[in-house]
Amino acid sequence: MALATRPLGSSGMDITTVGFGAWAIGGGEWAYGWGPQDDDASVAAIRRAVDLGVNWIDTAAIYGLGHSEEVVGRALRETPEADRPLVFTKCGMIPDRSRPFEDPRRTLQPASVRRELEASLRRLGVERIDLYQFHWPDQTDTPVEDSWGEMARFVEEGKVRAIGVANFDTALLERCEAIRHVDSLQPPFSLVRRGAGADVIPWAEAHRTGVIVYSPMQSGILTDTFSAERVARMDEKDWRRRNAQFNEPALSANVALRDALRPVARRHDTTVAAVAVAWTLSWPGVSGAIVGARSASQVDGWVPAASFSLTGEDLAEIGRALERTQAGSGPRQPSTPAPQPSMEARS
């Protein structure tokens, strides 16, 4: 199936504008889990995404304390080699396994990062990771220059193809760039959480750093079936129950925004989820969006975002909805839309 692709900065990789996010498939037994998850359903969701043309998966060592990577590894083994997607993962969050529901420690100490890399390679069952990323800034007073230098060595050793960061501000990006080019940036970015559009995304575009945004549907809020009642039914271990965006007063504003996307979705004969994802892809500098799924049917809800573009009128209407609902914060629309992506034929 043909899906739109864009270059991941200057990394040499072309990625589909939507990628499979493997956060939720890690399961619920850790601090930021999404509740119980069936591994067979997870593998089926990955297979569905790949069958529809998605050519990359984003996971992390911390998701399910390694379980997400194990599930991704299983899916890779069950996929014909010619069809296997690119694999992106992240490091730098170290849990206390005796207290899995406590916040992980954020460390980018070079020796720790190297141990994580070797463990991820084993869990994924690959010899090289296509994109290896810092998950969060360090909290142990390790100079980022030391951490980033170690990442550069992973590339030199052939264990990693490209290196990137997530949740970094422009100051940290500048320090990394001075040591070795930052191939990619992964910021949170959605119609609710729009701050990256004002700073790090323009920085990345200026430096030819690819951008893969996460939580473009605001962890499920900007989807057709979301409701306040659904929050009440969430598993007690689902991290979203304690997140401000899933509680009042933000919840009502977010649901009102979701409802305002329905006319746009109808015009394009698509889903609200696809509109929310397409909005993030309309920003110059964004290479792709990480979109999660816990079942094959959920994949069908967001894959259409790779097949259409929002018009200037759509963006203006969404901007007015943001002003009217007062949902979220940050710039309301790009000053100029992103260029049209290319199409890649996939069997």
C-alpha cells in the first residue's frame, strides 16, 4: 500500500508520515502503563500497521519495563524480512524493579546508556537499531556532551544507524549539535499541547534535524469515541487517570475541541483521529507522527492521516476552534503549511 513519506532530517531514512507507537503495548504494570494489554492483540496491531504501509515503529526500553521491546521483537520475527519496518527506541529511564509504579530515574551516564543499548538489541532481536534516542534529559548531573559522545560512538560501532533525542529544549539541542549532528527530535505535540511549534520544531527545521512528534491525539482524547465516561472506566493503573488533561477543567475544553474537529473530518470523509494527526503533519519541519494502537481496529482510525492534507481553510477553522474552546496552549496554526510529502509504493 502507498503511504506518504518524508525524509527524517538528513539521516538518509525516508519514513511514512505516521509510525506505530508502542508505548501502550508495554502493558500496565509500571508507572506510566495504560492498563492490561493482550500481547496477541499488540502483535496484530503492529502487523495491521505494516500491512497498511507504515514503515517504522517507535518504542522504548522503559515501556512495560522492557516488555514493549519484547513484543516488538516478536512482531519483527513474525514479519517477512522484506517487509520489516524500521525500529526506533529510546533509553535513559531506569526503573526500580522492586517498585515499578514509582517514577523511573532519568540518567544518561555513558555506561548506563551502553548497558541499555545492549539490552534493547537483545529484546528486539536485531543487530542494529535504526534510531536510538535519549528519552528525557539527565537528572544525575552528567554533562550532555559526555552522553552524546557515547551515542556517537554507537553509530561508529555500527550498533545504531542514527541518533536522536526526545523532550530536549533548544539549549540542550545546541550542546548536542556542537558534538555531533542531532538526527532527530521527538517532542510532545498535539492540538492540545502545541508548545513545540514555537521553539524546538523551528530549531529542528533550521538544522535539518528530523522531527517525529508523539501523542498527536493527546493520548486518545482527540479520537472519535473518547468521552468523560470513558475516563471513569479506565483501569486504575492507567496513567491517564491522574493526568491533568483527563481531568477538569481541561477535560471539558478538550472534548469540546474534539467535537469541533468532526465537521473537518466529515469534509474529508475521515476520522477525528486522522484530522488531529494531520494537523501535526501540517507544520513545517515535522517528518512524522507517532501514533499508538492497542488493536488492529485502532490502526484503521489513524492511518488515513497519511493520505490527505488539511487545507488552509481547515487550519483556520481549527484555529478558531482552539480560540473558542481555550483547549491547550501554544501556537494555533503554522505560519505556512508543510510541503506535500512524496508517495512510497509498498507491497
